[in-house]
Amino acid sequence: MRTLIIAFVLLTFLNCETPAPQPNFLFIVADDLGHKDLSATGSEFYETPNIDRIAHEGTLFTQGYANASVCSPSRASLLTGLYPTVHGITDWIGAKYGTDWRKVGRKTQLLPSEYVKHLPFELTTLPEVFKTHQYKTFFAGKWHLGSVEQKSLPTDHGFEINKGGYHRGGPYSGGYFSPFNNPFLEDKPKEKGMTLSMKLARETTDFIKSNQEKPFFAYLSFYAVHAPIQTTQEKWLKYQKKAVDQGILEEGFSMEKRLPIRIKQDNPVYAGLLEQTDEAVGHILNTLDELKLDENTVVVFVSDNGGVSAGDDFATSNLPLRGGKGYQWEAGTRIPFFIKAPQIINPEKKINTPVTGADLFPTLLELASIKNTTPVDGKSLVPLMEKKSLGERSLFWHYPHYGNQGGDPSAIIRKGYWKLIHYFEDGKNELYQLGEDMGESTNVFDQNTELGIALKNELEQWLETTGAKIPEKDPLHNDEEEEKWLSQHKQKMKLKVEKRRAFQLDPNYLPNEDWWGSTVD
């Protein structure tokens, strides 16, 4: 008996002395994926069982936000934990600004502000922190935070391996099927016809398999579902039939201020592209299961901005949220936002507290038990996941540019359910009570002037404190010229997108002879 007691005590002592293994991290970023583009977030058209799995097994943040309505600023915020006004990248890298903006031909009142052209080297990134704590770091997919010439690639900012990341913001060189013609992604003959999403997933799983005995930080940044959208004939057929079965609207777009905007999820090409991406996510999750790494791997899934309902490929509908990518309204920044953290016992499954991409920097470090010594704008979300309070805070956005998709230069503050939008063109303010009006249909500023002014003052103080750049009036602007251009442009675009939608839904739809290279002999 005495021997058994001694053995038990020794075993207990040894267990106490053995530190828990460092958790692994799989950080997945989709491109241009809308808040309602997943089955888990309410889509009745798209099918995404693998991405849904992350939400079901982890925590779903119902009011998760990107830090900008376009890609480069929000991606920089994900990696630094800072607001765009702080890291300086306020527009997608490559967008025109200042007097060069006139070359776009939009005839707007303002000249968009200048912005930083690559991820600043003096800022500490998440992979840099993980790397100093003996993590293997890996990047795959879209970068769009600098170029070879700027010496600002993933490998210049803490990632040891880069598969496919360079200056381009979309799959413009080779499309979504192999060969990809990406200088940082090897094309192999046996992969002909493979989807870009699956290629990136396999590069990620190869890295995981090679580093399964060490802690790793794998960052998978899909190019999908960014334009130009492409899919296989098989997937198009599936979703074309589904669209017909659900009922096809006579018109698929309504008009916003500058562009038509999609009002129903019925795009079979986009749906197929999204399913391809979901299959790629499933490949990685299955690999984690097979390697028995799933119980020690934190999985994050977010998008970089809202879904594209106007502009680009006019691909999806974000209703009942208003707007989409590039817009100041909710659908511009509201995104799918999931965290699966196995080390949190009995986590909160659904959280309604507003959170942003900048919060992920301190969150992941806390989950890794790494003390954060880097100043950030985000807050760790671990307390929320452990069913505690995060405390009241205001959230801010600043976009001193015109979105390609139709949005206006503006700054935003959200506090509780209240959201105020300040427009730089005319100084107008919109105030919405999102708890009652998530579609932002009724501006209640005039009925709540005291609150509205208080929020505006807090927003202005934040803009001043962070050194935010404000767009300037264009001295060459002419109201009549803008109105004439806008009227003609809206009519032309409405006809164009309706025609394209009808073509994509036509039973005889044929984009080209080999379906963008997906057909393999």
C-alpha cells in the first residue's frame, strides 16, 4: 500500500513538472468573403461545411469586423494589431491618390489621401513575435503588403517560408486553376487543373507535416474569393440548378449612389469558387485530425473585408446588411470571425460583442502564453471566450478614399449599438442604432443630436490623436460634370451587370472552352 502511495505521489509530481506543449496556430484569411457568405452565418445558397466546422467547434463572433473595408489596410491590422491610421496603410496598395486620382475619371469632390505603400518595417508583426519564441512560421497565398522591389514580402516580416505571396492583390497572372504563373508558387505538371485554393492548402499541410514535432504558426491567406471569379463546370451546374430551384429574380441589382448592388445570393460561379475554397479548408482540417494535432492547434478564420456586392465581379449579396466591400456601411467591414481554441475548456460558443481583426494579435499571444510587449490597438478576446466581459470600448474606422465599389471617404465610430459615420465630402453625419436597424436604413442623428455630437467629438479626437490624414477638396471639381458622368455610368453599369448575371445563369453558359483551365484531358 505504501509503495502505491509513493508511486502515486511521484506520478503526480512528474505530471505537475511537465509543461503543457506550446499550442500550434493555423490562421486562415479569406479574401472578400462576406458576412453572410457561409452556411454558418446564414447563407441558404452557398455550401461551406468545412469552414462551418470551425465555427461549430469553436467560437463564432456574430459581430466580427475587419479594420477596413478593403484588403491591404485590414491585412496590415491583422498582422500588427494596429488601426490603419497608425500603421498608415489606409487603402489597397496600388490605389491612386492625390491629383493622380483624376486619372480614374470619377469626377469626385475630393482627392483621396496619400497612404503608406508597404507594411512598415519598424512595426512588430505577429509572426515575428512567434518566431522569437521558437515557432516555425509559414505564409501561403495573398500578401498585397509590399513587393520584391520594396523588400517587403512575407519573409521580410517574420515568415520563414513564403508560398505565393507577392505584390498582387488577386489571381491575375494565372487565375484559379493551375498553372498559376505565380513567381513564388511552383507549378507542377501533375497539378494541371488543380484549384489555387487547394494548391495553397497542400503547401500548408506539407509545412505542417514537416514541422509537426515543433510549435508552428501557419498563415493561410487565400486569394479566393477575390475577382476574377472562376469555377468548374460541375460546380457551376450544381449551383445554377440550385438558383433555378430557389427562384430567379427578374432583376438582380438595385442602385446605390454610384453603382448597382447585388440583392440576392444567386451567382453560381461565385458559389463554386467558394465551395472550392471550403474543400481546401477541409483538406487542412483533415490533416490536423490525421496527425492528431487538432487538440493542440488554435484555428482562426476571418475575411479581410466585406463581400463584393458592387464593383469587381458584383459577386454576392450581403443583405440584410447594407453595402459591401469598399462601403462605409456594415457590410463593408462585417465579416465571418471564428476562433477554435482547444485549450479553453467549455468556451462561449457565440459572442455578440463587437470585435475587430486588430484584436487577434493580443488574443493569439495570450493563447500561446506569450506576454505581449508590443503596443496594439486590439484587445485580447480570451476573456470573452471564457464567458467574461471585455469592458466597454469604442471601435474606429477611417477610410479617406473612394471605394472602387462605390463607397465614400468617411470615418466611423461604433460604441455599443450606436454607429456614427462622418462624411468628408460635405461634413454630413449619419447615426444608426444597430440593435434596431442593422440595415442602416434610418439616420437618427437629428433625433439624438446630443449623443451624435458626443460621438462625433470622440471620433475627431481619435483622428487627431492617431494622425489620420484627411482627403482634400479637388479645386478642379465641377458638380455638373460629376452628376453627368455619374448618371451615364450608373445606367451603363446596370445594363452590364444584369446582362452578365443572366449569362452566368443561362443553361448554355460557357465562359471559355476549358472553363478557365479547369478541364484536364
